[in-house]
Amino acid sequence: MKHLLVATVLFIALSNFVSAQTSETFDLITFQPPKGWNRQAGTDAVQFSTQDKASGGFCLITLFKSAPGLGNSREDFNVAWEGMVKEAVTVSGAPQMFPSDPKGEWLIASGLAQFEKNGEKGVAVLYTATGHGKMINALVLTNTEVYEPAITAFLGSISIKRPLTETRTQPPAEPSSSQGPITRHFWKQTQNRRDAGGYAGYSSNTYQFFGNNTYKFTRVDFQNFAPKYYVENEEGTYKISGNTITLTPNRSVFSSHRSTKDDPPSKSGNLGLTVMQYRFEFIDLHNNGRLSLLLSPVDGNETKRDGPFSFWLNGEERKTYSYNAVNAAGELVP
């Protein structure tokens, strides 16, 4: 199946990305929908799906509304891969990329990877077109070769018109010594853990930075067996210089709790106080207006405070921690 989808991606990459006939328009995109497939349209995407109950085969094609791009096809692809593919399924690793290729006024980037979701395995193919300050994405999820001709016909039928008003991509502002967005939100990172038995627990880290140059950090670690909760609380001061932030803790304590975080601690104590420096930046990873705070230890080493590195960008794992902007209840900020 993977080999046929590779051929499909290459076929589309070498095509003119147009169709002689189109029967439907969505946003800037015209295309011919797969005949006989189920259709579901929303504000931000249109989906076509089909399945064979006898064999278990399925295919889902999602065409996304145009979104502001970064002006670079590979960077747009990477942002879409993080925000669309990895949000939808669990992929086996970094995508297998194919050469970028200009098609008229649009530059195309495409790649694929195997995925698993709810015990179902298949292949995810992402196709990204970049131009005029915009990016347009098509995502294919399938577990069989049967739908390869329909996938090829659909992608080959697509044509894209120029936006009426072009969006010029603005370079990100250089970080300054001002606090900027860092004091506007709470910043949260959550990581799930697995073992041989499946779900094993999670860890949740939260930073809060205040206008008086103090900060609070909280770590909550949950596991399936008692004591179920391990909690850390740290307070200190921070200093920003250019794109570097220095955290100087003045208090750091831990506690273990048997069943709930409100149980009396079965064990508690003080933790060591370690000054840490990070390079930081703010980025809209998923092109949805939600900021993430990226913290990269200056020495390149994982920290006890933040835990193991688990952030991917531009197809490679980075020595960086990504924290989402949340409110006081831990909900993502719109």
C-alpha cells in the first residue's frame, strides 16, 4: 500500500495540479469530488470518506481551507504536519518527503508516514501548496491500495485561484527585553506515558510569569498505582535579556499523594535550587492564532524541571520544550 501511495504522490507532484472539469468549489480551491463518497463540509474543511465494511478498508480525504503561510513550502508543510496529521493520528515517525516542485504560482511539498489510531493502521499523506502568503493542505488517510485511483483522480483535479487580497507574510518580531506575551497567559505542557500495558500516566507542567519578574512553576505527575500523584511547586525570579530568559528559583518543594492531589502528603520535602537559562520564542505552530512558548535550554540538556524533550519541528526532534498558552483552568486560550 505504501508503495502505491508513493507513486500517487509522485504522480501528483509531476502533474499540473489542474483539472479540465471541476464541479465543486471550496475557498480558493476547485476540484472534482470522488464519485459516490460521503461528503461532510464545515467552515474550515471539506471531507470525503468511503469504506468497505466487508474488508475493513477505508479512505478519508480532507481538504482544508487556505490559511496564512510562512512563505516557504517546507515550513508550511511542517506546520501542517504538526497541527493536522499528528493531531488526527499517531504517526510512526518523521514523514518521508518528496521533492518540492513549483506548479504555476504555487509551490508543492508532500510527504507520508504510516499511522495507527484505535488499533487501525494505515498511511497518512499530506499535500501542501504554498503561494501568495497562503498555504492549502489536503490530507489522505487510508489503509488499503483499493482507493489509490480515486485519490489520484481527486488530487489531480484540484486547481487553486489567486487570493483576491494577498496576505504578505511578516517576519516574526525580534524578541526584546520586554516581557511581551509571556505574562499574558499560563503556559502548559502535558505528556502522556505508555508501558507494556498501555496507558501508564501523564505529567503536566505549568509556568506562570508575573509582571514583577517573579514566576511560579507546577509539575503534576500521575501514575496508575499508589501513590498516584507526585507534585512539585517552584517559585523564583526571572530575567529576560534579548531572546534569553534566566530562571532563578528561591523555593522548590515536592509532595506525594496516595489517591488524589488533595490527600495529605505521604512524603514531602525540599528540592535543589538550580538556575536555568533558556532561549525562548513565541510561535503559532498550528496557524490557528494560538501561541506556543518554546523554551530551549542554552546548554542543550534536558532539565529536571521540564522533563524529557519531545518536540518536533521541521521534521526533526528539537532540544526544546513547547508550552501552550492556557487560562487559569488549564484550557487552551482561543
